[in-house]
Amino acid sequence: MLKNFPQLQAILLCLFLDACSPHGSDDEPYVEFAGGGFVFNYRIAVVDYGFVVTVKRKLMPGTLLEATFEDPAGGDPIVVTQTARSGQFQYTFRTPPLQGVEADRDYQVTLSLFSPTRDRLLATYRNHYRSNVDQKQMPKAPLTVGPGYHEPR
């Protein structure tokens, strides 16, 4: 019995790791919003917003995650995409720098998941974020210039 103990430990470890990974049932959402909001970087006079989702149910590698952000300036929605990778349990989406953010107003975001072949919509999730600061309070130009103080890409 004891000579098979290392194999038993390996099997139990594999079962434990498999149980900890996000598989989920078919009625469980693929992802869940874990956080997000507006970022006012006054040092470089830039505002953006974004969110983080965590995987709750296994995503096939190649699944397209498409985030659509309401543009505070009133333009076309801002679209940011990522492709699901095996073993990735969290995805972060951020807009490029924005204009026109108003305080105490909801801004809508939508996350759509498409099959790896892009021919089928798997799920859609909606949320909103609100800034408690008006962009008019931001400086017109960066307060600091130099290494380490550059616009986000």
C-alpha cells in the first residue's frame, strides 16, 4: 500500500487542481465583473475607465471577449477586444484617454463573448460605472513631464 502512496498523492493533487479551476455548470455565467471605474491621472491630465472580469466557467481558447464602452464625449462606442487564452482567469479592459466625463452620470459598458470561430454569440454582460469627479476639474496639460510620466498606450 505505501509503495503506491506517491501515485495516490499525484492523483489527489490533480483532482484538487481540477476542482479549483473554473469549469462551472452550463447555467453559470462565463465571467463576472470584479471591479472597475474611472481613473483620473491628474499628473499627466488623462482620464480613462475600464473594468476587470474573472472567469467563472471555462472559456475555450480563442473565444473573443469584446468590451464596448460608452464614449463620454458622445462619439461612437469605444470597442476593446481580447482573445481568451488557456489558463487565464482574469481579463482587464481599459479605454484610451477620454474627454467629456461628467460627475454623477452612469456610463454603460457591455462585454460580449463570441465563439472562437466568431460565428456565435455566447453571452452578453452589462454594467455601468459612475465618476464622482467631473473632467473639468482636470488640468488642461500634464503637471509633470519626463520619464515615468507618459500617456498610457
